[in-house]
Amino acid sequence: MASAAAISSSISSRSLLYRDSKAALIASIRHPEPSIATSAASGGPRPRRMLARPCCAVEPTKRNDSVVPSAAVAEAANAAVGEEATAPSAAVDYEELNKALENASPLEIMDRALDMFGNEIAIAFSGAEDVALIEYAKLTGRPFRVFSLDTGRLNPETYRFFDAVEKHYDIHIEYTFPDAGEVQALVRSKGLFSFYEDGHQECCRVRKVRPLRRMLKGLRAWVTGQRKDQSPGTRANIPLVQVDPGFEGVGGLGSLIKWNPVADVEGKDIWNFLLTMNVPVNSLHSQGYVSIGCEPCTRPVLPGQHEREGRWWWEDATAKECGLHKGNLKQDEAGKLGTNGNGVAVANGVDGTVDIFETQAIVKLGRPGIENLLKLEKRQEPWLVVLYAPWCRFCQGMETSYMELAEKLVGSGIKVGKFRADGDQKPFAQKELQLGSFPTILFFPKNTSRPIKYPSEKRDVDSLMAFINALR
Ligand code: SF4
């Protein structure tokens, strides 16, 4: 288990190269903590001797190859791992390490991650503001790797941005591509835009999730740009470091370590950081894009709109599962993994998962209960029912509003229920209850047998109430 002092020990000597006046700004992004602050001069550990030259300093006139490291870089990286880097150990308690890093800056966390995993860790770069991760990695002065999922459907601006980032940092991004045979089979059978017809999961599975899985299988750790403020309902508990609950590393399931150095940084501070450091940014941001993904599936959002509203907007919001960061779910346990609609392992939600929507105002329906509701042609009262899975981040995200709504509707003559529709119940729910993905919200009007599916991605109390009032 690393001590706080050990966490902070390594940046100092390398920072002779990189800790310039810009780097001082890092501390303002996170909250500096005296107990972890880097300070050899203050009696901290002996400054590290820099055995490995930083990627971006190997050959000033050449780009460093992050994909297949050049001999010099590979040698340097291996030296870092073999001679100086802290070897990742199965004995590391990552929950404890997460606590120890609580007040560390993103730079310190990145430094710790690169120190522990050397050439076996890579930064996941989406082509958006997570370029901040690359900047932090550069500032550590250590060699680092960057990978990106090239789905083949990205915006031209994103490709240009990749190129700008490679040149700016003098690196080669490790692009990861979908399997050509899988893409060919999909496109030949369903066309180039099948996701507009039958949902994005199949295409995302082929173009994103499987390539990511293949990439991660060759690593011991990865770094993501996830932040808590991106979705308070689902990302509020993102740890700074964790054992990845879904994806496998070289050591199999439960062996991959996931680092989220900017988990506690707010979006505005990321942007302040990028602008201050004069980091290149994707030009799509200036066109109103917040979340940036594939060209056919991403659009700008208006001020005040959530970034998720710019993704897969033609679908029921309940289908917006991408499968890339399933570690944000409650009760993530590597030992309880199944497969979700994307073909990605997730907590199976059948045994031992903590339930959600737990309030007396919400009736828990079993299979007989929901079937009875379906059969009632003249039901005495309308019902609002959510089809959910407790492990689903979007279900978790609407938990507060749905429970508040249920409390409001007590005594109104409208019953509020929930039906857990994962596991064995999923085929039934898909066939009989219009389940696309989780959560699906249904309104069973008083005099109609067929339930009406809530069509919007807005799941706040007012929006749900407007839906009810329009149908009651
Ligand atoms: Fe396919 Fe759209 Fe998913 Fe990209 S975001 S992989 S184009 S469905």
C-alpha cells in the first residue's frame, strides 16, 4: 500500500523539465493537500532519479510513437518499469489507495498511475476535453501511452484534432479499429445507418465496445477522463482508482485497474486548465458540441441542455447505454458479471444486487403483478411503472426523481410501481412491455389495456408529471 508521501515523491526531479510556471496552475484545479503535496525540499522522500526520458522529450525533432514505441522510447519505458517504476501488485488495496489519493491533484494521481504501471497503462482519449489527461501525463515527465477508438464514423474535425494532438505532444496515438469482418457483416446486412432503424447498441458493440475490450486485454491499467459532474446521478461515486469491474486486463477479469484522475474536477475547471495551458481542443466544441462521439450519432446541444441530449437523440432515452464505463454502477462486483445488451459484461442484477427505488410509495411488482396489470382492461386506477435493473446507471440516475414523483402522487389515485426486468424477466419485458433498454417507463391508463411508453429522455419530476397529466 502506497503511503501519501510515496504518492507524492516522484514528480520532483522530472519536473525540472516540466514543472514550469504552467504546472503551478495544476494545483488550482484540484485541492492541494499538504500531506500529499510534492515536496522533496520539505523533508519528503528523496527525489526520483529520472531514468526514463519523457516521451515528448526523446527526440525533439521527431514524434514519439505511443503505439509501437520506438526503440528509444520502449527502452526508456522498460527502464521505467523494470528499474524504477513501482511494480503493480496483486497485494495493492485499491480502495485504500483511492482513499489515500483523496486530496491529491490530477497531476499527482496521473504520476502515481504512470509510476505504478509504466508501459502497461494507457490513456483513453475520446477526442474531446479529455485531452487534459494527455497534458497531465506530459507534465509528469514520464513516458505515457494514449489510445483512441476510431470507429470509422468520427467527425472530420475529430480526426484533425487527433492529428493536432499528436503533433502538439509529439506522440503517436494508438488507434484501435473495429474488426473489419464484423463491420462488413453489419453494413452488408443492415446498411450504413442501421442504428437509426433498430438502435445503436449493435453498431456500438461492433465499432466501440469490442475494440475497447481488445485494447484493454493487453493492458494492466487504463486512464479515463470520467468526471463526477458529468452526471451527478450516475457518476457521483466515481473513484479516483478502482479495479475495473467489467473489462479484463492481461491478467483476466478483476485484474485491470482503472484510473480516473479528473473524477473530482469540474468541467469548467478542465476548460480553464486547457485554455491556460494552451492545449489544442476539438473545433466541434466551438460549434456547440459538448459530448463528442461518432458523427451520425452526435449533435450540438443548446445552452442548458444536458450533453446526453446530443447523443442518439432519435432513440428513446432509455436506450442510451454505451457500455464503455459500466464501473459507475452500484454494487459493481467483478464476480457478478453477466452480459448486457451491448455484449459487455455487467453486474447481472439478479442475485445480491442492492435494489433501487426503495420507498413505500412505490409498489414492487413481481411477474404475476405486472401480468395482472397487463390483463386488466378496466383497471380501477392508472399505474406508472418503471422497468428497471438496479445495476443500470440510467436507472440509478432517475432514482431520486422517480421516488419524489411517487411521494407526490400518494393519494392522487395514481399508483406508482417498479418491475425489475433484467435477467430472466428481460425476454418477457421486451416482448410484452416494450422494453428497449433500461429504464423504460410505462403508463397504464385507467381504461386502456395497452401501456403507453414514456417517450422522452427527460426524467425529472416535472417532465414525468406532465406525461402523466396528459394521459390520466
Ligand atoms: Fe455506430 Fe453511432 Fe455507436 Fe458510432 S455512436 S458506433 S456510429 S451507433
